[in-house]
Amino acid sequence: MQLKDKLLAQRIYLFLGALFITSLVVSNLIFQKFFYWYPIDIEIFDSKLFEISVGILPYPITFLITDLISEIYGKKRANDIVIAGIFASLFSVGIILVADCVPAISDSPVDNTTFKNVFSKTIIAVGASMFAYLFAQFVDIRIYHFWKNRTKGKHLWLRNNFSTWLSQFVDTFSIISLLCYFEVLPSSSFKGLLISGFLFKVLVAAFDTPFLYLGVYVFRKRFNLKVNDEIDIL
């Protein structure tokens, strides 16, 4: 690969990493707002079936990006992005702690009480999210490469969906369990939130498959890659 192509591949990797980290950090900051993602009033296990947190909206993007990086840049680069996401999330918690310790002035548009109400549970959410996210992402990457090796680089839709479905269930189950355990969410809503969140993520995984195909096609055409080829950006 020529030097200019390697530099371009490095730049794209950085942008994908930025999108990944932004999606991850923001999902932990906005998780306390809930909405209905489908306008039908159905209850299951005494919970609204289609009720989920807005924090789930950017989260599937992280799995799409790690699948794309796994396909084009390899397993190690995907794991590097996961570790970078953990560091960014922990760093964001530190910033929130410092901001919470600083007293607001009397004319501040957001007073101390409002700020604490919005961000006080972020630390617990980030802790729960990091445990769930770390486990789920490594499951996703491992399963993705298992199917990639098994199919010799073919059937992209298979490894994209199979890896994401299982890892998303692991992620959803883990984070909701921890948030209910620490009483951030009511335990009575566990089953409903689990089913609703997992169903939403499965549908998103199926929806984003064409985008993964498109991304892989563009990369392979631009960098003249064959099936199963990976870009070494070092």
C-alpha cells in the first residue's frame, strides 16, 4: 500500500474512532430520558413493551463501527477502539465530578440541584455501562471474527447479525440488571426493558447491515482489497 493510501486509512480510522467514542459517551449522559419507539400501547410483564431510554439510540452505532473496523482493520484495531472508549467514558465521569463540586452562582441558568438531578446517576450508569459494554463488545468482536474465519470472509450479513444479536443481548441484560440493582431503574421494569431494548437493537442490527455492506464495498474498492484482506495502518 502506498504511503498516501496508508495515511488516508489512518485518518478514516481516527474518524471512525471519534464517532464510536462520541456515541458511547453521549449514551451514558442522556440515558435518564425515556420514550416510546413504536406508537402502539402494549404491555408485557407489567411494563410498556416499546419503552426505552434515549441512551440506546447512539449505542447500536458503536457495534456497527466495531464490525466495520473488524472487517477492514482487523481484530486488534477493533479492540483498541473499545479500550479507548472505556478511557473516554471514565474521563467524562471525572469531568462531571469536578463540575458537580464547583458551586453554581446565583444567576446560573442551571443550579446545583438541577445539575445533580441530571448527572448524579451518570457515575452509576457509566460504571454499569462499562461493565456491560466491555463484555458485550469483546463478545461481538470475538464472534465476528469466528464467523469471518469460518466463512473465509464471505457472508458478511451472517457475522454482522449473529455477533451483534448475541452481544446486544449480553449488553442489554447486563446494564439493565446493574441499573436495577443500584435502584437507578425500578426492578419491576426489568423484564419489559430487557425485551424492549433487545428487540430494538435486533431490528437496528438488521437495518444497519446494508450500511455495513456499503462501507466494506467502499473500503475494498478504494484500497483495492480482496475478500478477507485487512489494512495494516502501522
